[in-house]
Amino acid sequence: MPLSEVGIYSAALRLIDADGVEAVTMRKLATELDANPMSLYHHVPNKEAVMRGVTRMVGAQFLTATPEDDTWQERLRLLAADLRALAHRHPKLMAYSFSRQPDFLHSDDPFWTALTESVEDAGVPRSEVSKVAALLVATVIGVLSAELNGSLHRWSSLQPRGFDDFEDGAGNAAPESADAAPCGPDQEHMFRLMMDTLIAGLESRLHSDHNGWDAGA
């Protein structure tokens, strides 16, 4: 089969899913595609271009079905849940994109379009829509990054100083030990809690004083 950009990106994604971003080199891609390494440069100039192409290709898989009769709150929850599903489908790539590719979202990206429409429908002044949407997506990505790298699990297992021990004695266990939170936190529940908190905060801001947006209150 002739080489193509899509074929190169697909091969790179297979390497990333299996062994991480570090596994992607032009030589390994050539081996994966049974091609001469130099022939890849006719389609992509370097690894950075490959990574951008892979990210765009995976981003096209994003589900943006947000029924128009849903409330803006439910549409935000659906968008966040779909982004989380995509992150768990390709965790190594998405962790890289979250931390190393600040431009992985574009103004014409379906996710950004749906997000900003939902924020505007909530009643946020148009001049503030991009700022509010940016804060929402930054918070969601921060939580997803912590979930993917294990930080969320560890942090949620830490007991505040002075809390009574659990009845089974697990409260004294170090978070790294096998006895600490043996079943782990319910991360899906935690993600829903995060979205509920974000939405409640936005609702409170909207209901408190619309003039506060322009005043920076």
C-alpha cells in the first residue's frame, strides 16, 4: 500500500498506544510501515509534524452530539464525558497533548464550538464566553491529566491530619502501600463531582449579578 499521511499517523498511533510517545521515531515508523525511512519525509517533515497529525486525527474521533433540547448544564456534562472517554481511549497520546500541545484545540474545533455555544446559551456575556470556556476546559484537562498519571488516585487517598482512622485501620496506611484505599477512589464519580462543582459555580455567578461580569467581580 502506498505511503500516505493518514497511514503514517495511524502507524504512529499504534506505537503510541502500545509503548508511549517516546516509541515514535521516523525509523520505527518506517519499520512499522515496511518502508524506507527516507520515504516518510516526502509526507511529513519530522516527528513534531507526526505528533500534530496524530492529535488532529484522534481529535476527529471526538463525539460532539449534544441534543439541542438538553439544558446547557447537560451539554457541558456530555462534552466533558466525551473528552474523558477519548482520553481513556488513547491515554498516552492525550496526556502528551494536554501537557505539550497547547494548540491542540482550535477555534474551528468541534469541541470548542460546542463548548462556547453551551457557555453562551448559559447566559454568559459574549465578551466573556471565550474566557469562561477556556477556564472550564483547563479545569477539565487538569483533572484528566491527574487521573491519567495516577495523581488523582494518590491525592484522594491522603487523609487530612487529625482525621479519625477508618474503622478497618486503613486510615493510617501510607498512600503508596498496598493497604491504602485498596479499591481506589471512584474516579468516574469524582469526575462527575468536578463537573457538578464547575456548573454550580457558573450558575451561582450567573444568578448573583450579571453586571459583575463587566465589573470583573
